[in-house]
Amino acid sequence: MAPTPTDLVQWPFFDAKHRPFKAELDAWCAAHLADQDPTEDRAAVDARCIALVRRLGQGGWLAHAVAGTAHGGKEVQIDTRCLCLLRETLAYHEGLADFAFAMQGLGSGAISLLGTAAQQAQYLPGVVRGERIAAFALSEPEAGSDVAALQCSATALGQGYELNGRKTWISNGGIADFYLVFARTGEAPGARGISAFIVDAASPGLEIEERIDVMAPHPLATLRFDRVQVHETARIGAAGAGFKVAMATLDVFRTSVAAAALGFARRALDESLAWAKQRKMFGQSLADFQITQSKLAEMATLLDAAALLTYRAAWLRDQGQGVTREAAMAKMNATESAQRIIDMAVQMHGGMGVKKGVVVESLYREIRALRIYEGATEVQQLIIGRDLLKG
């Protein structure tokens, strides 16, 4: 069999505490995340996602996605290696479980990192317990990677703001209890004139304009803000500092996207190894063919290389170092490598590889989005290249 995720914690990137943590996580996932039959029914996906958030909270795992022990976080600072081990292991077992965990962290991350004591006390305990579902609302119809192009506005009115505009591709859209919304407040042109706000889902004027169906069913939506009123205490950080808030949040969680890709890829390799041993062709097993062995070797090598880049970035961040380049390398390499590994797994399974309900078919649909969200591969290339030239 391929090296298990537990073997990773023997690498020098990890501390002694990560070994029992990983063993407990493996046991919990095996007991609570039995493979689910794939469904494209939106109501069923929503219900499953909500249930997973609750279950992750009850299991104590969401405490690792929140910084600060005062409101339920596991540690004062988020342990990036624990975050990555969680996402890799959850993704190995169930893509929607990884999604549920990741969005609790991303949607509440700015509150953990830069929120006031009152904001943290109001929102974080519910996030940690899995009782309040969080969402991160940055993208717009005409603004994805180009954050400076945001058009959603927040106009100052007395002791608060009025929000108008649209957000799209919002994960947890339609099931979230609150959204972290980035809107233009106009203190300066471009990215310097954006502020961040906590907006409760029940706020008058906030509507779900459209539910978005994608190839790997997850809760996604387009939001419309029509004169939505928020108090100034809902703003995170200073007015005009929203871009810094967004980047600080994404810097924490970008490496974990690479870890999720590792989980998908590792599952694909394990499925391929099992299939190659049992599948009979021309009087022998598929595993007896040299071409099969060659493909398995390529898959394993791609996986280990991606894991090394991922946990290097996580380790560096936990040492207090900046990881702009390293996180971009990890995210780019792990997602691209996972796509190749899973494609090879589908090919190895032949016709069974594209049958609904077969694990590798589900993995094929899950991995594609990771090469796009939280910075597409091409954006990561720009980040790496610019950082090299600057250095």
C-alpha cells in the first residue's frame, strides 16, 4: 500500500504532538465518515454539509480552525500543520467533509485574526461548536482574482454602512448563518478602498439570488445586497483595510488547499493499488503489467513531492516565517499533481473509472475546482515569479 497519512508525521516537519493528533484523527474519520453515496440533490447536499459541520464541532476538530483559546480555539495561533493534516485526512475520506471544515475556518478566519474581542465572543464559540456556519464572500461576477475590481459598495451612513451589490461563487451560500463580506468603501482607489464586514444571513435586504450547481456538489450561491444595513461594529479592521484582511485570511488557509489535494490524490493512489491487484487481464492481474507499475510509481512520486512542498510551507508558517512563495508553490504543485494522479487512476480503472458511485469518479470531479479557487494555478505562477524577481 501507499504510505498512509499517519506515516507523514514521522517526517521532520512535525512535532511530537502531531503524532497522537493524527492517530486520533484517523480513528475518528474511519468511525464517522463512511463513504457516502454521491448525490446531486441540492437539498440532500445542504443537509449533509450542515450535519458535517455539527459533527466536526462535536468532535472538537473545528477548534483547530479558529485562533485564540478564549473562545474555543485549540491554540493561541492556528497550527498550520494540524490544519493541513485535518484537510488531507478529511479529503481522503469525504470531499464534502473537507469542504465543511475548510469553510468554517475561512469564513471565520478574519474574526480570529483581526476581529475585536466583542466580535470574537459573538461568533467564534458557535463556529467552534459547529452551531454557526460561516462563509467568505469576496468574489463577484466581474471580480475574482482581481480583487481591486470589486464593485459591491458599503456607503457610510451615520453609525453604520449600507451595502449594495452582488457576490458570487460563495461557498456555503444559502446555508451560512453569517458572511464575511468585502465591499468598496472608497478610502482610496483599487484594493486600498475596500473594507470587511460581518453580515448576518438574516439581515433585511440580503437575498440568495441564485444557487449554483457545480460538478462536485457543494453549497454555492450568488448573493444580492439591496440596502443591507450593518453597524460600524460589524467592520473588521480599519476602514479601507479590507484587502489586508482578505490576504491575511487567505495566507493562513492557502497551504491547506494543497493539503486537501493531497488527500484526494492519496485516496486515488490507494484505490488504484487495490484495483490493480484485483483486476484480472489476459490471465494475470493488472498489477503484473510493467506499464501499470510505471504509472503507480509516477503517481507515488508526484504525491510525495507535493506532500514535501505542502508540509514545508506549513512548517515554515508555524515557525513564524512568511510563506508567500512557498504556499503558492505548494498550492500550485499539489493541485496540479493531484489532477494528474487522479486522471491516471481513472484511466487505470477503465470503464469503471467513469461510473457514478465509484470512488475515483467522485475524486475526478472533486479535484478540478481546487486548481481554481483561492487563487488559480496561473495566479500562483504570477505570485511565485514576482517574488523571485523581487528577491
